[in-house]
Amino acid sequence: MKKTIKKFITLLLIVLTIVTCDEVILASTTAGQEMRTQVLYLADIITNDNFMNDFVTREELSRIVVKTSKYKDSVNNYDTVTAFSDVAYDNQYASYIKIATKEGYMTSYLGGQFKPLEYVTLKDLTRACLSLLGYSNSDFTGSQIQGRYELFCSLKINENIDKNLNDFVTKKDCVNAIYNTLKTKSKDSNSIYGTSVFKDLSVNSDGDLNATGLTKTKLEGPFILKRGEAFNLAIPFDITSANIFINGVSQTLEQTMRELNNSGYLVYYYNTTTKTIYVYKEGTTLESSILVKKGYVNHIYYSASDTITPTRVEIDLSYYNLSGSEVKFAFSYSGTIHVGDQIIFIYKKSDDTENSDSDDSGEGNVATIGTITNAYLYNLKY
């Protein structure tokens, strides 16, 4: 009996050593789960949102961690040398595993093994996130495990993760931990970690990540999809396994096709790296100052000094400036868009009232509500 009690007390002390921090922070950030996931898609840290509640393997974590690090663009997919006896050289994660262990983001096992298919615990995820921020063993005294986890909590990297240290973590847990790491300051630095690794990533006034820069640099588009057109033929990857967002909200392919049938057209962008499609109905696209609209062309105006190149158009009694040689050509005498045509167009709202160049129409300078950057005939894309 005494031995049993002694074993129980010993076990209790071990549990108390590795207990979670005083409180788990749940759903306290402005950024929702979909937004967090979308940021990691755009950064190519994760590749899809399938099976978010599945446990993550060690080999999968190696890719997530390296893609979050300064070595994200240094992976050699043709590396023929593996550092571990249980990782084949042609394993798709071999290069990630080598970098992750070399840089201390992850640890290996005795006997030269990595155990790539074992599930990741919160303890492993804690080490990985803190290592990305520049913390090492020398930063912790006493129990390394407890010291790391206390810092993990104090930095609020545990936000939206309800797990104990020895629990297996899901893909969703990894998304939250990595997102929180990206918006945390690096060790001995005043700069946010994510902005130093991803030059197109910024932080908004709420302290959340703004991925607009990543979106602009990695997306192909805009394109127009009209009712009756085959979406799968317009996308250069398997659309059935793609991640689709409509006006920023995750949707299925079936929901997207219903929206297309209801509205008659959709504007879309796609990212081949993350296999993600961003679809927009009439309204905002990419950011709040850029909008999609459909209307009839009432007039096309030219400047007094250039009667060949149009500068401004009137659509449904509202005036818009024209931006870019392609758009101006489309509205010109030799272009494909003429007065009376119904068009789909994308325009950037004016911050302040803008005036176009004077024209020969007798109207003079007229206030415009924005600048058209893309325009398409409703029945024919130019």
C-alpha cells in the first residue's frame, strides 16, 4: 500500500510539473479561425484546410515549421542524403526534417531516428514555436519543459489551444500556434517575427496579421467566370480539392456554382501554390477600397490634348477614371468596349474626390468615384 501511495504521489508531482498554464486563452482575438487559416495558406505554411481536426505527424510539423522560418525558400527537394535511418531520401519531408532538426526547431531520438509518423504533442509544438522566435535551451533554467511552456503561455502563443503538454495536437492547433508565433516579437527584438520572415506580411491596428500583401503578390487574376462557363477548365489545378473563399468566407464548390447561377458572374483570383481560389460577388474584392460592379457604358471621354486615348467613362450615370494602357485601349475606338455595352468592371474607390482631365464633351471636369483597373464585356472577356 505504501509503495502504491508513493507511486501515486510521484505521478502527481510529475503531472503538476507539466500542467498547462494557469488559463488557456480561447477565442480572445479579433482574427477568426478562417482568417488565421487563410493567412497560413497565403504564406504556403499549410497547403489545404482538409482534416483540420486530425492529429499532426512529426514529418508534417517539420514542413510547417521550416515554411515559417527564414529557411522557407531554402528547401532542396532533390536532396539525396537523409540524416535519419527511418527517413528515406525520397520522402517528401526529408529536406524539411533535416533543416528542422539542424536548426533546433525539432529534436531527434537516440539511435539516429526521427520517428516521422509519430504524432506531435503540445510539448513538441511549444519547442518549435519558441525556437522560431530565437529561444534556445540556455534561456531556461530548471525544468526545460515547464520553462518553455510558461514562456509559451506568457507570450500568448497558446491562444485558442485547449491542450495539455502531453496531448496530441491537431492541424487546427498548429494553425493557431503558428499564427500566434508570427505576430509575436522575436527574442531580443522589437520587430514582429512574421514581418521579418515574410516581407509582404504586416500587422494591423488590432495586432492581427494583414495578409493583403501576400495576396497581391501570389495571386493570379482577376478573371471573370460567367454563368454556363466551366470553372474547372479555367483553373490550372484540381478544382475539386481546392480551397474556395467567397468574399472571404470559406465555401464549397457546390455553393460557389450556386452563387454563379444566381448572380450570372463572379470575379476570381487563384493561388497555384496553396491551391486556393478567391471568389468575389458584386462588392469588395481583395481589400475594402477595391470593388466589383456591373453596368452599362453611357459615355466615353477623351482629354483635350489626346483624342485617341480615353481617360474617363460614365457608367450608369457615375464617372470613373481609367488606369493602365490595357483598360484605356479596351474603351478606345479600336477596343472591344463601346457605348451601350454592359460590362463587368473592377475599380478602386477614390479616397478623396478626384477630377479627370478636361474633355471636349462640354462637360468639363467632373467628379469621379473611382478608377477602373479591369473591365470585361459581359458577354465576351477581352
